[in-house]
Amino acid sequence: MRKAFPTVGIIGAGPLARMCISPAIDLGIELLIFEEDFKDLKAVHAFAKKCDVVTLADDQVPLSSVKTLEAEGITVRPSSTAIENSRRIASNAQPINFDYEIAVLVARSPHGQAATWAPTQILEKNGIPVMTVTPAPKMSPELSEQAQKLVLDIAAEVSLVGVMAAQLFVKEQNLAVNTTAMHLHRVGNWTIEGARTSQFEQHLRAVLDLPLGDPSMTTPTAVVGNVIAGTKSDMYRPYLHLMARTPALKFHQNKNEAIKGADVGHITLLGKDSAELLDEVQHALDYMSGEVEE
């Protein structure tokens, strides 16, 4: 490291990259976010030279760009090899009929320390993920442990460094890998309030080879709803009703324009009764989209 506190660069701007800002500030880490065209290799290279470690916000960054940076001695985590290995695993996934879908987040550091969070169940509407529930309510403790071990094994196999999200199909007591994402993922948004160490802080720890944090839950259940814009264009005014009705709601705005169909943020609610949490979050989503008015 060139100085006492390192600089981490994230290629690819967006909500997931921005949610790393708060834990970076807490840790004293300088965080730079590359918001330009990542196909501009000259601009990417100039950005990367300012950083001690470079990481990726999503799958859109060309693998060739990652390899170019590595060839010039720049540390990129996860590496191009890890990304290629994970893609091979995902390409081997076979579609199956399934009972429900879950996601398991795992973090791994360069020296092999790894940690995983409780499995998350993904709830969809018209094929679009609308809510997540953690821990996955339909899973037995034994199957939950099996899912976490499976993803930890994948992380070790591909030599992951950073956070990876694996989405799995569940059929009775059988698990099948659907996709793997070698970066922070929206299915882990619940970890901001619901885990002792969020995926965002953990990712920074992992890419810097710091000891990983405790991923255990701070609550029995965490429900997250993805806010999809409807007829309302003002995403601030709904706070008046929703904060008064359910003070425990936590809001995270993407600051995208609230045009119909746009993903504008997420809402988190923690508690014990998953049915009650789901009802409250659904009401909040319906109110923010304009489907209900009270």
C-alpha cells in the first residue's frame, strides 16, 4: 500500500457501488467510483492507476479490460481467472422444475478466509424479483447448511476474492446452481440492516485482505422489497404516510428518475413475524408505486 489507508476503485457506477461509500468512510478507506464508459481502456487505466485495488460493480465490464489491467500489474479482485471459472460453473447449470429459488452470498479473501450469510428466498411477480425474505423460510436448517457449504465450495473452487452471489433452485431437498455473480448483488441488500456485517463492508474487507466480519443476522427475519416506479413520480412524499405508519421501515433510494417500470430503490423491514413483515413491505411498495392511496 502506498499510504496508511488504501484506495479502492470500483469500475461501474450504480446503487451497489454507491452503497459501499458509507462502510468505506467508516473504515477510513478512500473509495473511487469509475462512472465513465468502461470500454474506454485509456480512461479505465488512468482510473486504475490511482487505486491500490480495483473491483467490479457488475458483469458489464469486459473480461478483456480486466486482463489488460492485470497485465499492467494492477490488482483486480476478483481476478479474470476467477470470473472465467465462475462463468463455466454457471454455463453448466441445467434448468429444472423447482419449488422455489434462493440466493446465498459468500465472501472470500486472498488468503482463503471465507464467510457466508443466511440463505435468502427470492419472491417474484411476473418473473421479476420483487421481495426477498431472509432466512429462507421454506428451508430446513440442514438444507440451509448444505446450501451454504455448496456456495463456499464454489467460492474456493473459482478462487473468489470479494463477494459472490449464487442463485440456487430448490426442489424438495435438492439444490441446483442457477447463476453466479462475482460482485455485490441486490439480493444482499438485506445485509445493510439485517446482518452484523453488510455485503458492502465485507466486500471491502475481502478485496483488501482484511479479516472478514461477522455475517450473522441481527434479527430473526429480514424482508426487502424492490421499489418499482408506477404512477407516482415523487418518491419523497410517500415518506409522510409510510414513516408514520411503520417507523421501522428503512428506505434506500437509487435516485433514479421515477418513470414507470424503473427500479428506484428498496425498502427493508426487520422483525420476527415474516407474514406481518411481508404485508407491511408489500403495502409500502404498493403505496410508493401508486397502486394504493392509503
